[in-house]
Amino acid sequence: PQLEAPTSSAAPASLPDRDPDLAKRMIEEQGGILLDVRTPEEFEEAHLPGAVNVSHDQLESQLAEIETLAGGDKAKPIVTYCGSGKRAGAARKTLEAAGYTNVTNVGGMSDYPAQ
């Protein structure tokens, strides 16, 4: 039987942050976007395989690029990361304010599970 969604006016519960297993599933099983929100210089030095770099301070002006990556799907899974998780948390808030509903902040680059 089909499960009914609760009929409350509350916003949907957001995904937990700093959950490496969830992040890995969102990328590998759900075809999500791995978003590195560090500076381009940091990204050049090292980044996770398959990551897309949009610096956290440019994210708002680059939302059209995110929309293109997501194929216009605001429910497309997005995993943000940075050096420690602070900028990735801010990026998550920016994405959610823009209407994205399936966003998590895995924290720092080293928090994402090894390939």
C-alpha cells in the first residue's frame, strides 16, 4: 500500500548534516550533485572525485549554474562540503532558501567516505 504523506502545514523535515553514509548514498545511488564550496584555489589543490566547484561566496550569483546541474529539479540531491563544514552549512542554507529540498552538508572534504 502507498504511504500517505502527513497532512500538516509544517515544512518538510530537512536532512541531517554530517552524515557520511547519507551523503555517499545521495551521490552514488541517487545521482546527486557533490558541491565543493571552497575557493577555486582550494579546489585546484585537491577535491573529491566528481565534485563541482562553486565558491560559497559566489553561490547566490551562481544559482543558475546549480539549476542547470540539477536539470531544473529542485528535489535533486545535493551534498555540500568545504574545509570544515562551516561554509558548506552556509551554502546549504542558500540552496534551501532558493527552493532546493534535498540538501545535506557532509562537513569537510575529509568527512566524505573514501571512494
